[in-house]
Amino acid sequence: MLPTTANRTDRMSDSHTHGANITDSDEPMRLLLPIPGLELTQQWDVGHVKFHPAGAAAKLIEASRNANFQDAPDWFRSRVSSTAGELDSCAVADISVRGDIDDAIPIVESAVTVLRAVQQRRALIAVQLLSNSWLSGQPDVRLLNAVMALEVLLGGDTGTKKHLIARRVSSFTCGWPGPVYADGTRTACALMSLPLRPNGSPGPGLAELLDEMRAGNIRPCSQYLDALALYDARSTIVHEGKLGLSADQEDSATWFIAVRLLHRVLAWFAVHPNNGPTELDRQITALSSAQT
């Protein structure tokens, strides 16, 4: 079975029912515990704990229900469905223990501490990569480290990253030195509001708009396209071994990271210490679309 909890009190009440069986069989009990405020874009494994992003709990519970709950009474099935909906609103810790929730909570708390420390290291690692970039005498290596810093700061997703990163970069740089999207005072342009596919690649409308920009039929957005070009350059260096940039070309491609972007992103993380890029995506989605 897959016992679940919407809060500690509810689960402790259930644990008295199951406790004797656990002790007698010495089989581990699988628990899903909510972790409000933890921002994840994919599964993380920390020791014996698996952390799943918001929206994953219902699928996990449904899979277990199909396998184990066929003979359960209606009231139990109803409670499972209700709890699954509550758990789906936040990240969850998935853990199997020989005992009950009191045995699981200290393990999960320690794992959450480790995971939050890893998330906070995001900014430190990015700054170190940028330092490596600035100190290198090889333009290709400088660009590679700079783009890796962008990925650490604003990446972290599976699938096609570059359009997600370009959109996040633009939210901090478009409009500079005036108001930028991250300030929450600007209306979203089409590049920021047209849908991406689930894997992060552009949807039909965005793909068509980018084609028109590249063809010169529509005035291009330098911030968005520059971020795409950086990611493409990074891929060339990684897969072909070199790009052959001059120092001036590298500087022209990456200067905005230090001048426009870095301090704004670090300030954003300081205000959102427990959030990742997915919270930034929610803010971008909340921007009002431009009037046509």
C-alpha cells in the first residue's frame, strides 16, 4: 500500500491502524509527505528520499491505487482521492520506512536541508563559472563558462532548454536600463507570452514569429535572439570541440551577462530564497499579454 498524508495529524491517526502490521511483517511503509515552498522542476534523490515536483503526487497515488487498492472500501478510496488532490499542490517527499511518520519525518527534514543547500549553491556556482570565464585567455572557453553559468542560474529543466533560458534571460534584460519584465510593470511581448511546448521548444506561433524575425520581416528582439545564439554557440563548442571565436567576438556575445543580468538575477534569488526558475516562469506567465 501507499499511505499518504495531507498533514501530520491525519497521518498519525492512520498510523495506529497500520502500526501492528508493520511491526509484525517488518516490511517498510511507503509515505508521501508534503513539502510546501519547495520548488522543483524534476525528481531529486537525496539518500533514501525521492523528492517529486508539484503535480506528481496524484499520479504516484493512482499507480499505487491501481495495484493495491482494488478491494478497499469506498470511504477509503474517497479519502485517497481527496488527499491526492491536496498533495498535488506542492512538492512531496517519497520515502519508505520501517515504522510510521515519526520515523520518516527526521529523515525527510535532513534531506530537505541538503536539497535546499544544493539549490542555494546555484548562485555560488554560477559566480564561480563566470569568474573562470573572465580569467580564461581562450575565447571559446570564456564563452562556454559564461553559458554554463546561465544554465546554472536559469536552467535546470529537462528537455529543450534554450527557449526557456532565453525567456528567463529576457525577463531580466529586455527594457534595460528602464523597467524590465521581472519588475512586474511591463506588458509581455509575444516572445514572452506565446506558448512553449511541454518539452520547452517553441509552439507553432512562437516558431513562426522567430522565423519572421530571422528573415528580417519583423524587428527582432536582440535579448531573446542573443540568448539563443549563445546557447547554440555553446552546443557547437561542446559537440565540435571549438568555435574559433576572437576575444572581441566573445566579449560582444557575453558582456550583457555581467553588465545587465547577473546582479538582477542574484537580487531575485535573494528575494525568493526557496524558489527556482519555475517561480520565475509563473511570474512571466502572469504578465498581461500585449494588445494586438
